[in-house]
Amino acid sequence: MSNNKQQTAVEWLAEQMEILHYDYWAEHISKDEKNQRLKQLKEKAKAMHKEEIIKAHGIKFDYSYSQIDPKKITGEQYYNETYGGNK
């Protein structure tokens, strides 16, 4: 059995933060650059996590509205309703 596990957004962010931490403490980057890169990493990780949620949810049917005519919910709708969209 091969290990083709994909890296999650959390794993990716942890790895990138370790690299950033090393670069800062080794004085390869300034404090301002560290802060700028940290902000970029957080935004990318949030976008990656959103995609993970959307893919994992897929398309489901919500029967709480009607047993006969359920509401179709996409992964993106689920994310927006649960996490507030692009916040």
C-alpha cells in the first residue's frame, strides 16, 4: 500500500511557519518581511482549508426543509452558511 496522502492546509501551514521561523531567527529576513509573509501564509491556508471543506462536503441534500423536495446544498453553499463565506 502506497502512501499518497495529501498534505492538509494545517500541515502545510505548520511546515511553512517552521521555515518562516527559521528564516527570521537566522536573520535571513526582517521582522517586517516575516510579518508580511505570515499574513500571506494565513490567507493561503484559509483558502486551502475552504477548498478542503467544499470538496469534503460535495453535494448533499438537506431534508430539514421538506422530505418530498429536499434542498440541494453544494460544498460552497455549506461553507458559506457555516463559516460566513469569504470572512
